[in-house]
Amino acid sequence: MTISIIQDGKLVEDAQKLLAKLRDETVPGILPSHLIKDYSVEWGPGIDVQKHEKYLGLVCSAKHIQCRYTLNISFQPVIFT
């Protein structure tokens, strides 16, 4: 099954529903809330480095912090009692 996400330069309704489900149900059901960040960004077409510089910096910084957190948790000693 294939889903056409863009039609005449606009997102089709099915794709919007899938994205909403991913955002509202799937991701929050998997990740802890402190690892989920919301950003408001004007997109399209493509990524403009100057226009999206602040957003890209925030995403990279957040990802760096998340990776450090995950590594710190994974290296915690396990104590069996």
C-alpha cells in the first residue's frame, strides 16, 4: 500500500491524519515526555539554512542533551537486591 503525501503541492488529508496520529499518539506512547520537544517552524520547499538556523541549532542541542541523558542512564550500575 502506498500513500500519496503531497498532491498539487499540498499535504493530502490521509497524510495529515497519519502525521497527527504519529504526533499525538504514537510518539508520546513510546518516549517519555521530557524527551519530546515541540517546535513551531515555517517549512517549505526545502530547508533554508538562514531561515531555519535557530530551529536547527535547537534541534541539534536538544539531540545532544538527549544522547548524553540516554548514555548516562545506560551506564548506571545495576544493583540486584
